[in-house]
Amino acid sequence: MRRYRITITGIVQGVGFRPFIYNLAKSMGLKGWVGNTDSNVVIEVEADEKILSGFIQSIKAKSPVLAKIETLNYEELPVKGFTDFEIRQSEAVSRGNIFISPDVCTCGDCIKELKDPENRRYEYPFINCTNCGPRFTIIKDIPYDREKTTMGCFEMCRPCALEYTDPSDRRYHAQPVSCRDCGPVLAIADENGKFISRLDGREPPDSRQCLEYITGIIKSGRIAAVKGIGGYHLACDALDSSAVGRLRSRKNRDDKPFALMMKNLEIIQNYCHVNEKEKQLLESPASPIVLLRKKEDIVLPWEIAHLNSYLGVMLPYNPIHHILFEQENFPEVLVMTSGNLSSEPIFYKDEEAIQGLVGIADAFLTNDREIYIRTDDSVTRVFKDKEYIIRRSRGYVPIPVKLDTKKLLGVDDAVELPSVLACGGELKNVFCLNKGNMFYLSHHIGDLENESTNRAFVHAVEHFKKLFDIAPRHIAYDLHPNYFSSQYGLEYDAGYKAGVQHHKAHIASCMAENGLSGELIGVSFDGTGYGEDGRIWGGEFFRGGYYGFERAGSLEYVMMPGGDSAVKHPWKMALGYLYSAGVQIPHTSEDGREHRLLGDINDGEIAFVQKMLEKKLNCPETSSMGRFFDAVSALLGVKTDISYEGQAAIELEYYAVDRAAEPYEVMLDTGGTGGFVIRTHMIIRQLLCDMEAGSSLETIASRFHATVAEIVLRGCCEIRKTCGLNRVVLSGGVFQNLTLLAMSSELLEKNGFQVYTHSQLPANDGGIALGQAIMAIASSIART
């Protein structure tokens, strides 16, 4: 008989791990104890070596569904003579790597209780257990104990306390455990934000009345603001076109698609094609929004997702959602969009939400359980039977990305890895903090373009530093001098700071996610990124690795009239490309027939922009592939002005139906210095010829997508020819276009390249912080 101390790291707190160990040890007749430290689970047992081996195998094979074991180590100690097995209270010790469970959708057991009239938690809006419920959004500090969460102010009643302290109960140490006698309560406010204190003679209205009230609001075609796990949603009947249109108008949201919540998987399958991997994502504990191809014969209001082949759909994931969908004659499909103002973060504090959403919502369903950290819904999709995440937030964060950093960087074990704060970009901001090999990427912060989002960024950075006990001494930031995240990084008190070029960070992020080391080819296509020559990059080819990338090629520079104004008005970008191609408006064909390009744009505006181009006034140069897509979309009349980022390109993809289309001829100029240049003006001329010949919109859109895929291939072949590299990483927001991604990757693979894409992290700017972090570490190592 020997005593062993077993230390387990990973997501092992708040997921029922200690009662699992307790019951397993009891079943095997083991004596000892189990407890939490700040970051780990520690077990001591007395057993012989054979029984210990069986115990460890059972831990690995049978651990709770939400648990994720990262490491399991044990050491032998002198025998103490334990007489029983017990669960000990949490201890504060020196913190190692820290793992916290993300927020998890309501589990099947809780849903059964929620729908059982005989159960004491029947229709209780805050039902949860160790297998489900809020985690990240309510935790203030670790260890994950009730007093360190926003549930600390709710004293458990006797029945809840008995469950909480019974190791055989699935609510043992479930920190948010409560019932209607001791837990949070619902409240409702009217369209003026005034709390309703009396309904049907009752004061205050009880939970059932609150739910009936908000149900009536939604069923009658009005808009409800509903407090969820990570913030407020705006909800309405998705099959009521008037309600959807009203929500779009009130929220000043012109065309951006709305997310939908559908009652169950069967309803989703009525509206969308769902494959097995998509089903797994929909029903996963994270319960994200999944982009699904909609069926051709369905009838949904066009206001939901204009000119989009996909719908963003999620299943109910918290008790309130499940209760609402069970109400009589309740809609089977809801619009469920973030409760925020245009370009601002989701509201999560009750007073701010009510003040901010007055005039949009017709009623508010709120509660008194505080949300400590706001978290948007995650958005994902499937590419080649793998998850291809678009926005990583609720349900995923704060699970760290684990890298074998020393192996990736080619350094020996003696090298100490610094902790880095990588500040991310300006749009879709996500920052990253690492502790050794664990890289903690934040939830989706949003676009750092206003004070409220900037405050959210600063608050989240401080929260992560405290939660994971990280005091970064290295800072990584984007080169753009005007980004709030870059300014924050430059002002941060740190021993070492590294500016990382935007598109290089994209490539490094995808490399790290795929566990790639050494040198390779990187293709980074997006909308905007500050280049090392002071111009706007975005259509870039690189060769190299974490210690440095060389720009091997790019699209040719084109003037961008009005700077950022051209992003919102793609017709201006179209004029920039026409000017580069030597084409005037109106354009006259060779047979003398006049073709009025950009026909919906005023002649005076066109003339003004043309003069800007001629005089090169406020016309910064860009190599951006995103702007190339914008220009083509405008030329084809798909979208000349946009109301949300990437809209022109997204709607252009809608028409690219022929994946076997013949590309236009691609001219790659290798004659200059600084790498090859793709002559885009040649492509524009060929595209105009197709337009003059009367080719269909679908034909030209398909040929353009095929051409961009050909650009990817030609650029990679040129680099392989000169330096022999054969691995290719595809990153950047443009590669969220699955038509282009599929065409490009298939073309590269047919030509003998190994192709790597994103999966765990977004290809867009929501993923660059990881690349910034690992390049900053590489830079630091190279200096020593």
C-alpha cells in the first residue's frame, strides 16, 4: 500500500469533477481525499500500484462530459493511513495554468426537469447543474466557488443546499444552483423602460406572469429585449415580415443578416440543409450560431437575410429560451439578434440595456442575476467536414489554445517563454494572453471604433489578467498607429514591445493553430491592414515563418478615393480600378455602343471622384483583395454602397454558382523589385469585355472567383519555383468566402501543394492576436 498524490490540470472545476472522483474512489474502495486548488484538482489516495493504474484509467475514460483533462501527473508520498474518502474545500496556492469552463447550454436532464410539472424546478428560468449553465460570464475570480461568482448574493434554501453538498447529486458544487425559492427572479419593463410592478392583482409579478407577458409581446408581432447568459437579445417572430422589418428599421440595421433561433432540430431541417457535422455543432454544449445553407423552396421574410444563401441558426440554449418555445402558439422561429446599438457592444448591464434599447424594444424581460462579463453568441460553419469558426465567443471562451510553443519555435526546454499581451486588431477585436504554452484568447470584443467598445476592451484585458494570474511583460500590437488596440499596447508598461504587421499575424495565427513550424508560403487576403511601406495591404503573398516573413508578392496598388469612404461606398473603389485600367465613365465599347457603368450613381459624384483620382487627392494606395472584390461587386451592379462590413463581397459570392468557371487570364509581373505583382487592371478589362458581350451576372461572378483562385495558385507556384516551399497557409477575412476557399484549396492541392486553413480560430481579424503573440515571443527569443 502506497500513498499517491495525483494532480490534474484542465477544465476540471465547475464541471462536477470532484464528485465524480469521490464516487469513483468510493466505488473502488479507495481512501483519501480530493480538492481544488486555484487551477487544478488534487487527489490523494492510498492504494497499490495496480489499483492506482485502474483508478487513473477510469478518470481518463469516464470524466464528466464538460471536463477536459490537459495533464495528469502523480507522485508517491509516505503513507498516512486514511480511513475514508472525502471532498476537501478549495485551497489557494501558487497558480499554474488555469482552466475555466465556458458557458454551457442547458443539458438534457435539466430540460426534462424544466418541462416536468411535478418537478420543483418546473419552468424555473435559471435551472442548471454541474453539466450546464453559466460559467465564464458569472465568475469574478478563482477558485470557482459560489462566493466568487455573481451568485454569491443568493443564499441557498435548504433543499438547494442539500443538493449542493451531496456528492452523489448532479448539483454538487454547481455554483449557480438555485430554485424559485432562493434564486434570481424575473422582472419586466414596458416600452418606456419602466418596471411593471403589478399584474393581475399580484405585486410584484411572478415568474409565470413575466413569461406570459413577454410571450404575448412576441406573439403579437412586437419586439422583446430578453436578458440571456452573456447579454441582451432582441427577439421577434421571424415569420412575421412586419415585425422583422420593424426591428431592422428601429435598430438602423439596413441589410446585415439576422441570426435565428429555432425551436428544435426538426424545425431547422424544415428550413435548412443540415449535415452530420453541422448537427453536431448545433447540439454541442457551446450551442453556437451555425451558418446553414437554406432550402430553395422555403418561405421566410426577405428582411432576415437579403441575398444570402445561408442562414445563421442556433438552438435554444438557456432555460428561458426553452420555456418560451413551449408556450402555446409561440412562433417556431425567432429572430434573435444582439441587443446593442449600431457598432456598439452587446448590452449586459440592466440599467444600460433598458436605457439603450428604449425605442427599439416594446418590452424587456430581465432578471437580477448579474452578468459579470459580456459575451456575444459564437458563429461558426463547416468547411470540408471541419468546423470553420467565424466568431469565437460564448461556449468557446475561455478555453485556451494549447501550443507546443518551443517545438514550433525550434528552441530547447531551457528557454523560458515570456507572457505576452497581444492586443489584436481594430475590427472584430480579440486579444490574447499566454501563460507558457496556454494562449487565452478573449471573447469577441467588437470593433474598437467608439468609447463603449474601447472600455469593454480595457475591462476585459484586466479581467483576464486577474482571472488567469498573468502579468505580461511583453506586448504585441498592430502596426497601424491609429488603432485603439495599438495605442493601448504602446502605452502599456512592459519590458518589451513588438509591432507585428497585420497580414503576417494572420499567417502566423493559422500556422500556430495547425501546429506548423519552419518556413512556408502564406496567402493573406483581407480588406485592410497597415503595410510596412505605409500603404494599405490586403492581397499579400509571404514566405517565411515566426521569426520573420518576407513579402513575396501582392496585388498591384490601386488608388482608394476617399480612403475609408471607399470601404462604405464600393462604387468609389470601382472608379479606382477603372482609372488604373485606363477606362473612363461612361465607357464606350469598340463597336461604338455606350455602356453606362455604375448607372445608379450620380454623374456629378462620379466626376468629382474622377478628379480626385486624376489629382491623386485623398487617394491612398491599396493592394487589398477585399477592395478588389468590392470594386467588381459595384461594377456588376450587385452592391455600390454597403451597410455592413464585407457586404459587397458577400452578395457577389451569392451569384458565383459555377465552380468550374473559366478564369480570366492572370498576368503576374516579376520584373520589379519587392516581389511579384498581380496586374489587376488586366482582369478588370477582361471582365468589362464580358459585360459588353452580355454575359450573365452569374457567369462573370463565377469567372471572377475562379480568377482569384488562379491568382492564389500562380502566386504560390512562383514562390515554390524560387525557394522550393510547398506548404501553403490561407488566412484573412476574404477566405471566409467558402466558394473562393474551396476553389483555391482544391486548385492548390491538384498542383501538389499542402494546404492549411483555419478551424479553431477565425480567418478574419478575430484570429490575429494568436499570431501577434507567437511572433512577439519569437522576436523576443531572437533578441537574446
